[in-house]
Amino acid sequence: MAENLKEIADEILEKAQLAAAEFHQFNQEQTDRIVEAVFRVGFSNRVKLAKRAQEETGMGIWEHKVIKNVLGTQLVYESIKNEKTVGVISYNSQTGIAEIAQPLGPILAVIPVTNPTSTAMFKILICLKSRNPIIISSHRGASKSCAETVRICYEAALSAGAPEDCIQMITSGSRDFTQMMMAHPKIALILATGGTGLVKAAYSSGNPAIGVGPGNVPVFIDESADIPFAVGNIISSKTFDNGTICASEQAIVMVDAIEKEVRREFERQNCYFLTNEEIKKVEKIAIVPETGSMSAQVVGQSVLTIAKLADINIPEGTKILIAKLDGIGKEFPLSGEVLAPILAFYSAKDYHAAINCCIDLNYLGGIGHSACIYSNNEKRIMEYAELLNAGRVLVNTPSSQGAVGALFNQLPPSLTLGCGTGGKNITTENITAKNLLNIQRVCRRKPNEMFFGFDQSKYYDESLTADEITKEYYKNH
Amino acid sequence: MVTFDYNSTEKIITAVFAGRMDYLAVVELTPILESEPILKNRGAEDRIIFDIAEVDYIASSFIRTCIMYAKQAGTGRFSIINCQPFVKKTFKISGLDEVLNIS
């Protein structure tokens, strides 16, 4: 069986290698033509693919998945279409350094069940823009909608002149096979989006990887914030696709002085505060006790479904379930990440205690991902940003739609959000085509006149101090 | 720089620190801690709490001091409370928050 899988892996990579060889010879115009064709077909199928993803996974809301597909196609395309990704992409006459973009080679792209079509199209577009063949590994629960996405994009790419096998998909779906693919010597890079285990596997594979794992986004509502505005934004974000975006809000934090006002506003905007008994019931169905991580049965589910699963009665029209908690960590299961319309709620005695609470939440499985603040106090906004370990700190912005860029800010649109070294990533950036290039620097001779004009024999004189040498070094010769 | 309190009912020793805990401060602090009778003569069941509400900077030597007392006190018998956010972040970033039971 293992040998058979190895043969399959070898065959896929052999095809990808040939595609890479051909792709490498494409110019910018040829490349851009392919990218445009794939964008057009992906965009045209945004509704169909959104419905398929929702039907197959049973997660999220198809109308919201349409918006995700728009982000993964139109907005991504708009952000990369004019980028130079082939040959000489820049030259600085002052430094004499020219930059040449080279493709990486076959990229293994792991697609999460929560965004199977949008993430697939996004990764396909950025891989093609950088002339890298892509091998899609879909989550088993979303393999059909993902396969359909791949088929549509591949056909469009081929008709625009792309190399054969520039887009492939792993159909096996087994974890062993994905790991085998990750470790394959012909893989140039793994673009992994998913849970902690998957990202760890990618980084342990021995191949370069950009892996994006979980978040646990704290939201601090400052006393200076416009509370109805903040609450409205949080609700629109946390209910977006039933909370399946990893940058969605997980906990709301404020000081005691505004707790009642914030709570009233959430209630006014149809959110439901769970009783202690109900919190226990929701914990049971939302969190796997052995691991402390979220249970698949609630991911991307509606409030109504969650309430039924937990056997609790909630008012009609409830948008989000809110659990007021007294602590953070394993003893408080809902203080961790749950990709569903469930929020933790904390009130602290003062500003410092509230920020400490946000720091604790941030470090509970969401290091380096995203954080959010609602405030009209610039000093506090910057203070918060410096204290939190987050690649993106969203200000007065819904974090789901804010972190993915292009909609509420000028971040690059992306469905793969770097989490820095805290999240075991190499970057905190929103991943895009430029992250999939090897940049060569051609360095023209521009001798350092200070260095060569300086009497270098002085470096060997141990009696000279750093100040004396520096003074001489910078002297006008 | 540091004041001490002992709650004999709860068996809790609280050391309240104030100011900047840089290298020089810790050099000055070390003999004070070592000679403090409450700490010196503590029982095996006593818990130690470092209250650092008024501390706005911690040097590695201060963290080392904390680790030393945490080890001496044993699991669950040492904690640091009332950190300012900047100090809390420092403990978190260094990954020492669990060892030192920071709150």
C-alpha cells in the first residue's frame, strides 16, 4: 500500500516537475494571460462553487462563501495583476541592484474544509502568477467542491496556454499520503492552511513551508469606542460564514465601567448571554475534552444548530451565543478558538487588567495571528498593538473581513495569513504571489568608497579605538 | 524597592516590588531577599507571591531570581501577580509564564 502511494506521489511530482520546467520559460505576458483566464472562470463560478462547498461540508452560509470566492478571485486578481513576477522585476540605479524573480517549483497547497473553494482559487492564482505548478490537497470533507474548483481552473489555464499538469489535485485524501507528499524531495514549498497538526506536519516535513495555523482573536473594546458601532461590527464579522474564518473574533474584553453598556448593546443587537448552566452545555458540544480544541460538529454551524446540539433554548433571531467567563485556559474551554458563532466575554477591573486578559487570550493558541481593538484613543491603539503578538491588529474593523485584506483596509487580499515565528511561520504577512518567488539580486560593481578610501592597515592596529577608526573612516578623503 | 508581608492563616508570603528591576536593582535586591526573615525562615507549606504591580521593567537577572524562588517553593507554590501589560508580555514572549505562574 505504502509503495503504491509512493508511486502515485512520484508520478504526481514528475508531472509537476515537467510543468515547472515548461512554466519557467513563460514570459510575463503569457503568465498574466493564464492568471486572467483563471480569475475570470473562478469569478464566473463564484456562486455555484459557494453553494457546492456549503452543501458538501454543511458549514457556513453560501452567500458569505460567495464573498469569500470574490475575495479569492476578483480582489486577489486586482492586487496581483500588475505585479511583475517574471524576469527582472526591479532595478535600482543608485544601488546598482537588479532583482530577478524565479519560480520555486511544485507547490503543495493544503486546503481547509472551512474555505475549500475560495482558498483553492486564491492559491491557484498566486501559484500561477509566480509560475509555480500547484498540487492541491483538499480536506476529505470538501474534496468534491474542491475538485470541481480545480477542474474549472485547470481547464481555463490550459485554454490560456498553461503547461499541462500545472494544476493537479491529490485525490487520495489520506493523511499518510498528504504527509508523504509533504516530505517528497521534489516539492519546492508547502502552502499549508489548516489546524495545528497539519501545520506542524508541514514544518516537520523537511521541505520549506508557509503554514498558517489557528488564531484566538481577542477584541478589546476601549472606553473611548463607539459601542453600538463596535458591537455591530463584531456581530457582522463573527456571523460571517458562521465564523469559519480563522481571524474571526473569539473573545470580547472590556473594563467593568462599560460592561453593562456593552452587554446591553449585544443584547439589543440580538445576541444571547448564556447562563452558567448553558455555558457548561455548550462547552460539552463545542470542545473536545481530551484535546481542548474545538469540535468539528460546531464548526461553521448556525446558532440554532448549536443550540439544538447543546439542548438549550434561545430567543428566535439570536445571532451569537455569548459566554461570560471568569478565566482563561483549559478550565474554561470556551476561552479557546471556536470557529462558530460563539464568543467569550470578559470584563476586567481596569485598563491594565483588560489588556493582560487580551494577552492571555492571544497566547492561548493564537500567537501571531490577529487581534482587534475598538478605540478612538490613538495612544491606546498603538499600545495595544505593541503588547499583542499578532501579525494583524485590526482597528475599528470587523476582524474576519479585515484580516483577509482588501475590504476594510489596504492589506493584500489573502486567505493564508502569516503568523510569524510565534505561530511557527517565517512571516507575519498576508501571503500572496510575491511570497512564492525566489528573488535573485544582481549586484553591479558599486565599490564602497569609504571602505576603499580608508587606510585599511589601521584595522590591524589594536591600539586604535572604534571611535578613532570611525572618525577616520568617515573623513572626506 | 521591596516590602514583605506574611499571612500566617493562609500561609502566604507576599513580596511587593516597586520600580525598575534592572541589573543594578537586582544586585541591590538580592541580599535584601536573602536576609529577609520571612523568606529565610519560611515553612515547607508556605506559598510565595511576588506582587509586581509597580514594576515597569524586568531584567533577566530579576527573572532568574523569580525562577530560583519558584524552584525553591515547588510546583504551585509560587506566583507572580498584578503584572503591568508590558511586563506580562515580556514573560509571555520568553515562554516563562507557565513556569512562573503569572497572573
